[in-house]
Amino acid sequence: MKEAEAFAMALAKRPPLAVAAVLSGMNVGLEKGIEEGLRKDSEWAPKIISSKDAMEGMTAFLEKRAPVFKGE
């Protein structure tokens, strides 16, 4: 249970859009095959790249601080 809790806490610190994209691609891939899963991933890519969270991640890295993701 402690490992699951630690994993959940680590996942909660990740960018919500990226986590949603990974989960979506994995679910589709498991249900419909790898090709469909990869297609789903490619649908998410433009949205993630142009998100405020992407900018926050890069800015936080350059400023050497922890990012604060908002799911935007």
C-alpha cells in the first residue's frame, strides 16, 4: 500500500495533460492495438506542446525550481 501511495503522489506532481495523454494512449493501445494507441498519442501531442503546462515545465527547469502544473 505504501508503494502505491508513493506512486500516486509522484504521479500527482506530473503535468495533468501529459498524464491523461499517456493513459489514453495506453488504454486505446490495450483495447485496439498498438497502432491505434500510437495514433491517439499523436492526437494529443499538439495540445500538450502548446499548453501552458509545457511552458511552465520549461520555465521551471530554466529557473531551477519545481514546476506548478495546472492542467492548462
